[in-house]
Amino acid sequence: MSGDLRIKGIALIAALLCVGAAAGGAAAVARAAGNAFQETQSAAESKSHLDRSGRKRIGTASFYAKQFAGRKMADGTPMRPHGDNAASRTLPLGTTAAVTNLETGKSAVVTIRDRGPYVKGRIVDLSPATARKIGLTEEQGLAEVEVAPIVIPLAGGRIKLGEAFAEMDTRSYPRDWGN
């Protein structure tokens, strides 16, 4: 699924959840959100160091080395080199974010599934496939990026919409969502 299409799909899910909540189905919406954005929280994650603000951040991106393929990530899933998985020290697991290479202007949508990178100045580790999508080559190794959260999972199955969601053009969606 292309990055733009995936962002629009996530926006549609979030909008439907909001419409459902407004219609009085808060319990059903909470269950749906919990299922859609399951987050494995460890004791360390429940501390306040996680960034749930939804604000964009700029920093350096790197990508997973080949030897990490198949290894279990913090959320319990295997690292898939061809997937959209990414690692962040500060975004909650399960966060969906748009990552844009500031040099190339290319973007991709990722899901935060792991912790890292643990090198000063780096804000995200990308799967090799995602790194290629945004124009980050193995020869370069690093790129300056903007990480813009789209959907941030919260406790109790709730979600928060990030800055990237707020800036999306939703005019292409039907006006009668959920009707």
C-alpha cells in the first residue's frame, strides 16, 4: 500500500472512530481502537518519557542492519526488513507516523514497533524497505528526517490524532462517514 493511500486509510479509520464516539458508541469505539492499535506496554513505557504530544520532530534516521531481520521487536513481532516497522525511544509502541526525508522530500508511513536507536542524535530506526522508500541508501546510512505522528495509541484503547493527521486533506472522503 502506498504511503499516501495508507495515511488516508488510517485517517478514515480515525474519523470513523470519532463519528462512532459522537453517536454514543463510546464502548464499541474504545474496543475497536484497542484492537486496531494494540500497544504492548512495559513498566518502562508507562513512565512519562514517552512523547504522546503528537507533535512533529526533526532528527536523524538510520536503518536496521541486516542481522536484525527476524529478531523479536519490543512489541513481540519479528523485525521484517520489507515491512513498515520502525523504532523510536520516545514514541509509544503502535504509533503510526509519517517519516519524511528532508533532503529528498520522499515520505513513508511507519508503525513504531521497537525501541531505539540508542545512538545520540538519532530519533528513528527504519526497516531497510522504508529507508529505500524515502531515499536513504545503505551507502549514506543516515538522513535528516521529520517524524510526524498520525495516530498515537493511549491507555485504555484510546487514541490521539497527531499533527500529521490534522494537516491531512480529508476533502476527498465522503461527507456521510458512518451513515
